[in-house]
Amino acid sequence: MSDLTEPQLRALVENFYATIRQDDALGPIFNDIVQDWPEHLDKLTAFWSGVMLGSGRYSGNPMAKHVAIRSRLSPALFSRWLSIWGHSARALLPPDAAAAIEATAARIAKNLQRGCGLLENI
Ligand code: HEM
């Protein structure tokens, strides 16, 4: 585990989704589906707190949520998501923490893509 803190994760989540919402490819997907942004940001902060800090603060089923919208997803969009995540992480976190959370996001992204049937041959 890296030395991340809850406020750092909150700031990262806010910066990332502010950027994503303005992205030409990803913005429309999030803006169509997410109805309550404060709730989404709270949920995603809890998710990352659970993943990176082991806080157990998140309970939910990300796989089911993404499978439900799989027709709108693609490997190229996941790459774009990860690229924006990396930019936000490197802008806001110390290098070691940014590297750790980028690697974790890449691993989860791969799992989500597999679960959505987007990487069947890999
Ligand atoms: C192309 C890439 C992605 C797109 C377009 C996308 C889109 C979305 C959307 C629209 C929602 C809201 C679903 C809903 O409320 O019904 C959502 C939820 C979520 N996403 Fe993604 N996502 C992507 C990649 C990722 C990745 C790589 C991660 C993690 C590393 C992630 C983690 C989550 C989590 C934790 C939730 C909340 C699930 C819940 O409601 O409990 N997403 N995503």
C-alpha cells in the first residue's frame, strides 16, 4: 500500500471526473448515465479508499454496472479513461502514489473489459 490519504483520493476523483465530463468521447456516456454527481463522486471516493487504503468503505458491484452499459464501451475508451486517470494522478499525487494508483486502475480496467466481453482473446 502507498501512503495515500482519503483527502488525496477525494481530490483525485473530483479532478478526474471534472476532466472526463468534458471529454468528447467519454463525457457523453457519463453525463447520460450519472444522474447524481455528488453521489457518484462520494461512491467513487469510497471505491478508491477501499481499493487503495483497504478501508472497506465501498460496497457495490462495478462489474454489473459496466456490463449493463457494455454496448457503449470499447478497449479504446478504456485506454482513454486510463490516460486521463494517469494525467490526474500525476498532477495531484507524489510520483510513487501516482504510479501505484495508475497500475491498480489498469488492472481493474482489464478485469472490467474481460467481464464485458471486450477482450475475449487476450
Ligand atoms: C471506458 C471506460 C469507463 C466508462 C465509460 C465507465 C462508465 C461508468 C458509468 C457510466 C458509471 C455509472 C453507472 C451507473 O451509475 O449505472 C460507472 C460506474 C463506476 N465505474 Fe466506470 N467506467 C469506465 C471505466 C472504469 C474503470 C477503469 C474503473 C475502475 C478502475 C471504473 C470504476 C467504476 C466504479 C467503482 C463505478 C461505481 C459502480 C457502482 O455504482 O457501485 N470505471 N462507470
